[in-house]
Amino acid sequence: NEGNLTMTKFVIDPAPQVCLPIRGSNESFPVRRIYCIGRNYADHAIEMGHDPNKEPPFFFQKNAQNVDTSGTFPYPPQTSDVHHEMELVVALKSGGAEISLDNALEHVYGYGLGLDMTRRDLQGEAKKLGRPWEVGKSFEKSAPMSELVPVSETGHLDQGRICLKVNGEIKQDGDLNQMIWKVPEMIAYLSRFYDIAGGDLIMSGTPAGVGPIQRGDKMECEIEHLGTMTIKVI
Ligand code: MN
């Protein structure tokens, strides 16, 4: 009963609303769901051992509570192979079901930088056993993110350099125009399966060059037209 929230007496304290800051504003973007596309850059699909031409898109989800804007990434437990995946984050201001390709971009609030941090060893095991990916993908602080930049400032981003350096060395270096499934296509596709809504984020996939990080590393992320984000692994 969402309309009645202020009247509701909870038996425990409700979890705080997860938010992303907005560049140049003291208002915040409330995060609802996080949809992440797999293998959306051909060269990354190839490096993971897949044929980029034959597959329809597929998505997994992270939890809103996985978002972190502290500028740090604590090395997670139960793994010895954590990979960076540098991604464009698409933030939706509205949604629906069965959204047409032509109207899809009208639902975008803005864009940001994000890391789809991955416990690659656990993900690999899950893949091998045909199990879900959550344990590899949806863990605490697994989604470091920047502030969002509204579309009114950036326009829609269908091209531009996307890159990540670890300790000053370029590891991932691609262009948003290499996405196999473009932003409007991802929105339209997701809306056939889910009621997507304002507050939802789409992590739009990573270019080639994913690899492991260690405690003490500095990850410098950049997307042309958006800016930079620096994350320290602790
Ligand atoms: Mn990813």
C-alpha cells in the first residue's frame, strides 16, 4: 500500500532508499531495480569464449542495495578473482510494458558511470553448473557508481570513448557505439518481460579487457561526454 507509507507502522525499521546523486543538483535519484546486460560488446563476448553474432540479449539483476558511491570498493569475501567491468549506466525516469523502440529514449532520465564488479571464479562455477549468477554478480558494494548526468546536459549517448585504467594502465578501451544492443533496444526488450519503471538502472555491458583487481589498486573510469570516476580497492 504505497500511498499510505507515512501511516504504516513497521515491525522493523524499513531499509533506507538507495539513491544516486545528480551532477549540479542537491536532489537525488531513487534507485529501484538494476538490470545488467551480458556480453553486449562483441570483443568482450569473444574474450569470454562466445560468438557475438548468434545470441539474443540476456539480462541478470543486481540489487539496489549493491550500489555504492563512496569511491571505494572493499575486496569481497569468498573469492580470489574479482574482475572490473566498466559500463555506461542508463537511469530511467519512467517505464511501462511493451515500450516501442521509437518511444524508448523518452524514458531515460540520464546517464552515469558504473562498475559491474564480478566474482569471476564464482560466476564461472555457476555457469559450469547451470546455476544462477547472483553469487558472482550481486554482492555487497558490487555496483560502484558515479553521480548521474541528466539527458538535458549530455544528450543521448550512442557514441563516445569508454575506458578503464588500473593503476594508470589502460585495461578497457572501447566506444559506446560498439554496443550490440543499443540503449533503446535494451529498454524495449526489457519492457517485454518486466514492468520497468522510473528508478530502474540499466548497466549496458562492458567492452573487452576485463580482468582482476587487488587490494590497493586504483581504478580510473572514464566515459566521454560524462566524465570520470575513481575507485580505490580496499
Ligand atoms: Mn557486466
